[in-house]
Amino acid sequence: MPQTPPDESAEPQAEAENAKPEPTDDLVTTKHTVTVKRRKLAYTAQTGRVVLRKEVLTDGKFDGHLPKAEVFLTAYTLDGAEPGSRPVTFAFNGGPGASSIWLHLGVLGPRRVVSGDVDSPEPPPYGLADNPDTLLAHSDLVFIDPVSTGYSRAAAGEKPKDYHGFTPDIESIGEVIRLWTSRNGRWLSPKFLAGESYGTLRAAALSAHLQQRHGLYLNGLLLISSVLDLGSVFFSSGNDLPYSLYVPTYAAIAHYHGLHGDRPLEDVLAEAEEFASKDLPWALRRGSRLSPEERADAVRRLAAITGLSESYVDRVNLRIEHIRFFTELLRDRGLTVGRMDGRFTTWEPDGGREHMSDDPAISRIIGAYSAAFNHFVRAELEYENDLPYEILSMAVNQAWSYSDFEGRSVSAVDSLSSAMRANPHLKVHVALGHYDGATPYYAAEHILSQLEIPEELRGNIESAYYPAGHMMYVHEASRVQQGKDLGAFVKSASNR
């Protein structure tokens, strides 16, 4: 009996039917207006995910430009503006593991969350309002969520962990910036990066990466709650630097909670900075070589500056770790203070706890940001996605790789120094909160002073200080002033 010849087309046909569709950009465009200083600004919002692709070679052969990730962004462009003269600012937060929601709805975007402040927190269900102090009055805006934050995800079949590290993060965000700049014809626009917290370290590293990889030179960096060297803020055995650099922030928080009487904050900070820069580092270096009288004097002065008891300062050997400080400062009142913003307090159920059980500076405002964005992205930006919007992923944070820095501090100081030397027109704006217990202002000042740049470029760096915390824009007066400060910086650094 004759056999039926095999259907040679069956296997390829089956593979085609089972193949997953290749991801595509899913950007949605909407039109809006916002009033700034009695002037109505018409703008276009573009929201959604763009596909990042990579040129893949196997055994020296080109396999194609393959999808590797889908990155969520929201771009705001002013209608009718001339692209060549209109600045554009690429913004992201930090974590690592944080989405861009904080800068987006907190200070930069044309809409802002109504969250209240430490003395008047907004109750659920919260709300949104126009932001008359938006940076959109001076610059187009592109908010970027790194892979595994927001709606950004690795492409099907790809590993998310491949993006959870210092270098791949820089490369992927850099590619988003290159793509958006090219697709929107903005290579001749003044360009800025705005980062917050770890996002400042990312921005500093990106300034060099974009120059070296793509020849994309920036006009400026907006570093909000700056940390350019993690060794300045990470407490570890053998590293005494943070124990000194945190002291002025401890003093500011103690002052806010009434532990310095009626002394002006400026006087308290001046004393704390003097002690933190000279006598305390000396005492820590001396160790057991301190005489009993010298040690007693250091304990007394550090206790008075920080608001802690002399017995506590003595027990911790003059080394006050920050989470311990937030837990200890108001222990006698049954309260802990916030890490992200030392103005905030919350009740501590365990009065003997060494590490606070909650950071009220986050828990008191994250609900407002979550509700506002999840409503805003669907109802106003008209973008639909059933994925959870990852505001702050601790899983990403804990899995983050710093393998590039094995045996040394994680730092972008060399990158920023290199970028400024190669591009002497690069300007840097640094925003600092006196009550920021995550990235203390005095640590930022110290690291900025270590940049390896010629003296004539020191004038390219400006600093602004606010009576608030890590997200200083939670404080209404600080938010308004910060809007003015950022706008003035972008305008002056645009060279247009």
C-alpha cells in the first residue's frame, strides 16, 4: 500500500501558529492644557511602552535587532514650540526599584497629587490638581520607568535580572533617551536629566555614558536629594564616613522636634557641620587612643547636637547609625521619626525596638500617589494596562547588582567628573532637604567637593536647600520654591 508523503509544510506552519507575537510600542496620545502664571499652555501627552531592542550576534553572525524589554514612559511636549530651541528633560526616580511617579506627580509634571503634608495629611480617597509650577513651562518632559518598575517589564523570554544592575540599568535608560531623542527630532534641543535619590547616581553616570556611547551631550543635570557615592551614606564596618556626614541631618531633625529649644536652625547646623568636619572624624580615628577626658567631651558634644542621651552615644561608641537614630530620638514619647523625611513621626508599638517598624514619611504619602497615578493614567492619559503599576519594588532593590564595583564604593564621581571635563558647558543643579535622612545634605556637599574638575568648572554647580525631606516637594512652600528654582536653572543652562 503506497504511503502518503509527509507534509513538509506542517512543522513550519505549526511553529508559526505557536509563535508569540512580537511586542510593539503601545503609545497613546492625548491633548491637555494647564495654566501657568495666567498663561494657558496647550500640550500633548504620549503614554505607553516602547520596545527596547538589541543587536544580537551568535558565533559572529547577526541574528537581528531583537526585542529585549518594554519600557513605560510618559512624555509631555508643548504644542507649537520650536523643537530646536525647546529644552527636554528626561526624569526618573531611584531606589533602585522606584518608578518615576514621585517626580512625575510630585513636582515636575503638569498634574500633581494632593497628598497633604506632615501637619495636614490628606485622607483617602485623595485627589489630583493642576500644577502651576510645572517644569513644562520651561521644558518638555519625559518620565521613564526602569525595567521592572511602573509598567516596564523584560520582553517575553528575557530575564528581568539582566536589567537589575548598575551598568545594564545605565545602558537601558540611555537607549530609551537615544530612541526618544531620535524619533522626535530633538538632537538639537537643549537636553537635561532629572534624577532623585539613586536616580542622581544614575543621572551622573548617564551623563558620561551618553557622551561616550552616543555623542549625546547634555546641558544640565537636576540632582534632587543627591547621592553620588554610596559609601557616603551606607554604614558598614570600617567605613566611618557616614557617621560624621549624617550628624548635621540628625541635628536638623532634633531641632524640628524641639530638642534645641529656641536656637535658630542655622546656628544648630553651623555647629553640627563644624563638629562633623573636624572634631568627630578625629575622635573616630583616634579610637582607644582618646583620653577619658577627650572621649567624654566628644560624647557630650555629639549628644547635645543630635538630641540623644550621653549614655546612648557612649554605648554606640560615638557611631550613630541612621535607622537607630530615627528609632531612638523620640523613644521617650513612644514615637519614631521618618527616614525619608524626619519631620514625620509615627507610633512605635514596641518601645524596646532597635530598628523602627515603619517609615512614616513613606507610609503617610504612598497611598495618595498610588491612587492618583492609577486614576490619572487611565482616566486622563487614556492608557490601559492590567499589570500592577510597581511604584517601589523592594524585590528589585534587594536583587540589585553592583558587580562593577567589587571591592570599592559604588560611585559616579569619576563619571560626572569626566563628563564635565569633556563638556565644560554641563551645568549641575543640586536640591537638598535639611530633614532628608536617606541622602543627607552634608554628605552630598562632601562628595560634590571631591569631583575632579578644574576650579573654573566649580561655578557650574549650584545648590538649593529646602526645609523638608527627601521628597522636599511634599512640603508646599518647598514645592513652590523648587518649581521656580528648577525652571530658572533650565532656562539659564539651555543656551537658547
